[in-house]
Amino acid sequence: MNSLEWRATLTLGAIYALRMLGVFMILPVFELYAHDLSGHPSPQTIAFALTVSGLTQALFQIPLGRLSDRIGRRPVIAIGMTVFAVGSLVAGLSDRIEIIALGRALQGAGAISSAVTALLSDVTRVEVRTTAMAVMGAGMGFAFVLALILGPVADGLIGVPGIFQMTAVLALLSLPLIWWAAPNPEVTATRTNRAGGFGGAFQDKELLRLNGGIMILHAIVPCVFMAVPSLIEQQFGWPAPQHWKIYLPVLVGTLIFALPLMRQADRGSARELMLGAIITLGLGLFIAGNWSGPVGLIGGLALFFLAFNLLEGLLPSRVSRQAPPDQKGAALGVYATAQFLGQPLGGALGGWTLAHHGAAAVLAVAAALPVIWLVIAYGMQSSLPAQIEN
């Protein structure tokens, strides 16, 4: 990648990581905090407050992606981060679960994923786009692992309200990055002055395959994080605050191995690599759930995260290249909506399986999902039309 592409990748990755760090930090501590709130909210109300941001995020990805096609990427990202900051403050300044849920809903309404991904695709060349997408996505993985470490520590120091307020500050600190450091696609890339309709984002068979794929991939993720913590405790005897000792090296190591494959994908082997990654995904889940002992668990997780890192770069890159230039934000909005809808579907599937059959069965069920994906993805085109790739 050239200097502009590295700047875009690192800047946008930092913006999105700043947004998500506080969100991830809330996850391991929110439930215990919410039980002691005024009114003693029910478990169902607590669960709604925790997950409503995912629903609103899914709802707003398409309109904000579409808006970024019309008024530009950076204004939409700035608007989204401001709305996210307001929601964080609302949640952090109340001890009523209803107001906290409202704040969480506002956090999700600041849905910038489609605009951020579209901006990165605007300013990166086709031959490096998959790598750029994956590097930005890796920042999200590191933010998640860092949040697992910092969440309980921050809870002890400033409490959950303080984490919400800190999240608002981090979001506002990203605004200078958006305006001064993020590349301006109207200057650095050829853009269509007027966006057309976005019906193609729902009608293109290749885009539908990719959208179905990201939904399945993100349905698998909650299954993994429902099952793996208990398996780590069984195999290693480590409590949850120490689980990062496995997640972090596995994430870093598999990203290093994935980067050369991503460069190969940008040279024309995307279909073969995607199908191979889907198979590796299922194989890793099967090994982690069925091969007893620490070696099986770590080996299975390594295969899973290798495939996950590769697919997180391949899928959005492929969407950005398949979509018409004047519908790129809308197409990535549909893609992001499918991504966020996959999480509650996977959570429901994994939760039911865990309650009735245990952690190993959750991974076995998750391992079956890539088989469905493989059937969907097998008919994808080997290469994109020349007018789209160029």
C-alpha cells in the first residue's frame, strides 16, 4: 500500500476502534451492574438494554450508507460519531434502565460502519483493498481483546457510568481525526457527483451471496464466545479476566499468516481463497469443540481466527468492487445490516444450544453453518466484471 492508503487504513481503523472500545468494555460488566439499578430490572429488560444498540445499528446502516453516497463519507461519519457520543452520555448519566436502553439505542443509531468501509474503498486501489479492509478489521479485534482486559479494571475505577462517559469522550476525540487525518474521497478518488437508486444493492446475486455470508459469519461469532470461555476454564483453569492470554496471541498470529493470503486474493484468487476460508472456518470450530485437550482448543481457535481474519477482509472488499460506484455506500449499508442481524440470530441459536446441550454442542452447531455458507458461495463468480474492477 502507498502512503495515502496506509493513512486511510490506520486513521479509519483508529476511528472505528475508538467507537467500539467502550462498547466492548461494557459487555463483561453490564449485567452485574444493571441488577443493582433502581427498580431492580428483570433479566429480559437488562438483555434488551444491552442488545438494543445492535438492532438500531442494523436499522441505520442502510440510510447512513445511502446518505454517504449523496453528501460524502466524512460528514456522515462525523454525524454518526456525534450521535454515538450523545447516546453514551445519556446512558452514563442515568441509573434507570429505560434511559440507559435509550442511550444504547442512540449509540447504535450512530451507525458508521458502511460509511467508513465505503470511504476506505474510495481511497484504496483494487489490488490492495482486501489487505486494507483486513488491517482495519484487525484493529477491531484488538479493541475487543483490549476491552476484555480493561473492562473489569475500568469498572473498579470509574464504574459502568464512567465507562459510558469515557466512551463519549473517545467518540468526540475522533472528530478531529475525521476532518484532519481521514482522506477526502472527493479529492483523492473519482466519485460520481449524484448518487443513483440503490435497488441494485438488493437485486445483484453476487451481493446477495456476500450479504448472506457475512450474516452467517457474524452468527457464528456469538456462538464462539458463548462456548469458548467455559472450554478455556475447563482446559486451562483460568478465570475470564485471563482469557485474553489466548485470544491476543491467536489473533495476532493468525493475522500475520492471513496477510499474504489477502495479497494473493487481490491478485485474482479471491473465490478460491474465500471457499477455502469457509471450509477452514468449519474445520476450526469442529476441532475446537470435539478434540479434547488444550492443543485441540488452541489449534481449532487458530484455524477459526485465520479464516475469520481472511473473510473479514475479503467480503467487504468484494462488495465494494461489485457495487456500482454511485451505490457503494448503499450496498455496504445492506452488507453491514446483514452483519449486525447475524449477531442476534447466532446469539439465539447459541444460547438455546448451550442451555440444552452444553458448550461443545454450541461449537458443533456453529460448525454446521459454514456448510450452509459453502453451498451459497460455491456459485460465485471467479472474477468481477472488468468495468467494476477497474
